Amino acid sequence: MTMSQTLAALLDESIQLELNLARLYTIFNDHFSDDEDFWWQLTMEERSHAALLQQEKKQPHPLQFFPENLLAKDLEALRANNARIVKEIERFASLPSTREEALNLALKIEMSAGEAHFQEFMESESDSLTAELFKTLASEDQNHARRIREYMQEQGVKTVDLP
């Protein structure tokens, strides 16, 4: 795979990750009425992340000015994370989880490949105008893992290790 093919594959997989998370959070939004505002906000932010990445892909010379450190470099880890989220969506559809399981799952996913890397990018120093623009557009919804953890504490939900 050439560098641009690899970057394109990472971009596609990253877009899919954001869209899959939006789907999962929409399900949680629909199922947990006490937390619907929280889940809806995360859903909208994941869709916004996907839209930003999709917009980059539509540029006349996609990836030409793309911030080098924006995407996770491990394509297989991104694919595995996407597969896991799809599996969780299917599992939840047939056997809904508890509120505690949903919050812990979201926290674990937000700390995994792709999502954690996005946060690292947001916090990194940059001298690229494109990177700074991207950070500005995504700045209002930084650090989902931190926000999920804080929400869990506010709600008295325990953090547990999930398989």
C-alpha cells in the first residue's frame, strides 16, 4: 500500500469509527431516558467528527494538507475497534445492557484506538493551519472519555472493567 492509500484507509476507518459510535450512542440515547441529553450530545459530536473527516476526503487534493498526527496509525486496531462497536450494537439490540454497562462500555471505547488518538491530536502542539482549523472546529466536544467519567461520578455509576 502506498502512503496515500494507507492514509486514505486510515481516514475511511476513522470516519466509520465516528459513525459507529454515533449509532451506539443513539441506541443508548433511545434506551436510557434519564441520560438522553448526555447521549444525544455525544451522538452529535461523533457525527460532527465524522463530518469533519468526510469533508477532508472531499477536497480536490484530499490528504495534501492533512494533519499528519490526526489519525491513529494502526489500521488493524481501528478495524478491530469498529468490529467491536458493531458487535456491541448488535448485542445491545438483542439484549439491552444496564445503564452502568452502557456508560462503562462508552468509556472503554473512548479510551481505545482512534478515539484516544483523536484526543491526543486535539491536545498536541501544531504549526499547521489545517491542524489548527480542525482543532477549532472540534474543540467544543473534546475529551469524551473525561466527560463520560465525570458524568458517571455525578450519577453515582461505578467504573468497572469490561471484557
